[in-house]
Amino acid sequence: MAREFDIIVYGATGFTGRLVAEYLVEAYPSGVTWAMAGRSLTKLEEVRDLIGAPAGTTLITANSDDPASLKAMCERTTVVISTVGPYQLYGSDLVAACAATGTAYVDLCGEPAWMRHMIDAHHDDAKASGARIVFSCGFDSIPFDVGVLTLQQCAIAKHGKPAPRVKGRVRVMKGGFSGGTAASLKATLAAAARDPRIVALLTSPFALTPGFKGPHQPTGLIPEYDSSVGAWVAPFIMAPINTKNVHRTNFLLGEHYGADFVYDEMMVAGLGDLGKAAAEAIAKVNPLAGDKGPKPGEGPSKEERDAGHYDILFIGEYPDGGRVECVVTGDKDPGYGSTSKMIAESALCLVQDVKGDGGIWTPGALMGDELRERLVAKAGLTFRCG
């Protein structure tokens, strides 16, 4: 059934939602039908005018505590982009509405316990309705999920089989995490304190692969010297969500990376004694703790977003010493500038490029090659194998 809109940006009055809407205004002045949704019509009008959207842009009031409004919104669009988090507090009814109405959905979720709950509750319903639900369509976890997919494609082309051991090493990351990421982490920790079962999901690399448990995985929690990059490496704060999504992609693709696949992510800290000291210092600091950094709804200036960038090296290793590499880069700060482009292009990929079966997916498993092509052409990312 044809829908009124290609995309509805739900949460358009928030900082990241506004950036997504602004990107659609600038990058797709024609050819895409879209609307803005949020709790307050007045605020939607203010954001519409602020970002220079056409005066006729449709504005929709919908609220996370009003399931009927969410269902009515879903029935009008092919894809919902949700930037309303923490998702464990505000997202469950929207996922249920999408699953029930056959509406595609993308978000920026980095909350694995909630994601597993949604998989258990709605994966079958989404399969039945044709709803393509895709979590984690921002910095967590597209560069990592699609980066590993790209590396394994190159590994198979070069060596005839996937690399059983892959390392993700963040070499450069200029620009911070979003206020929403910090709020999501705090909500997750609060939920874990109330329900010990959540701790098991947070600590398991296979929390998002129901019925499948792979081999032992490195924790990535202890600084170490990594001879594969010739430098000291430190824990990477987004690894707990990214690694789970990478393993879910492998699971959804029928163990395309192998049933014995081992993966971890760490941040390159530096060389020699200074690198060791830096790695140890990074391991002791939680960049999302305390009151520093942006609050939800706040964020860096355009100049700061434009000055950000990132560079991630993926290394595939074989028992016989064979090796393959893939480098992923982004041209804006990860938490806002790059993320807003990635989620918008993910939604457009579902509208224009990828049909696919219903269910709860990862970006790599459902959109893979088509999404990578979009990100390179439109969103300032590069994927290079060597």
C-alpha cells in the first residue's frame, strides 16, 4: 500500500532530529516526501523555520506516551526515523507500532538490553507484517558493522574464506559523543541496577543472537600492546554495543563470517611508554560520566561538527599469518554531523534501494552493499580495503 510520506523524522525538535531534518532539506530538496514529527506543534514550527524547510512541510504531533498517535503516524509513512531516546524509556511503543503496521524503522540505539527485548517481543510480528526494523544506524554501529562486512568481503575475495579473527582499531576520533548517548548509558545502568538479568545481556557479546553462542571473545577492557598495529591500545567506550551488532550481522547472514568468528574493538593510544601511559589513562576515564559534555537536546556548533572526523582500521587475521585490512573514515564529528547523515541515508536506502523481508535487522545484514554505496556517495564516508 502506498504511503503518504517516504520518511517521517520523529523527534525533529531535538538536537539530532533537527540535524537529520536539516540534512534532508539540504541534500534532497526534491524527490523525497517527508514530514517532521514531535510532541509540540509550536516547536515543530520553530524548527521548520530555523532549518529553512519549506513552509508547506507537514508537521505531525505524536508522543511516546500516546500509542494511538504513534500508530497513526506510522500508517502514513514508509520509514520512521526515530531520534527520541533513551529508547528503553521512550521507544518501545513506537517499535511495536511499526511492527504492527508494516512500517520500516531506523534509530540511533546503543542500548543492547532494550534491543534484545525488542527482538524477543517483535521480531516475529515484524516478519509477518513486513516491517524492516533496523537499530543502531549512527556512529554506533554503521562504520563498524559495515566496516567488518566490507573487510570480510575483501577477505573472501583475497583468501577464499572469511577472516576468523578481526580487530577494529579506532585510530582517530575528533568530536564527542552525543548527549543522547550519555543519557542512554545512564538509563541502561539504572535499569541494570533494578534487574540483574540485564547485566548478563550487557556483558555477553552474543546478547543479540538468540540461540547462538560463538567462541570466547576478548573483553577489550585492559590496555595492551597490539603488535598488529604496532601501538598501545585502550578500551573503546562504544565497543560493547558495536561488537554485539557485528555478531548479530554474522548471525543474520547465516554465520557468513564463520561460526568461530572472533571480534573486538579498541582505541589506538600511541607508541612506546607514552602510548602505554595514555592507554592506561584512557582505561580509567569514562567520557560519558559526570555532568560534562552535552545534555540531550544540546550539541556542538556547526563549526565544531565540521571540524570533526574519524578513522577506523579493521584487520582480518588468519592462523597461517594471512592478513587483510579495511579503513573506514568519516568527514564530520561522529556523534552528530556524521550520525545525522548516516541515519538519513539509512532511511532512504530502505525507501529507494532495499526491499528485504520484515524483521529486526542490523544495517549490515539488511542494507550492506547498497548502504555502503550511499554513505560513500552522500554521507562523507570512505571504505578502502588493502
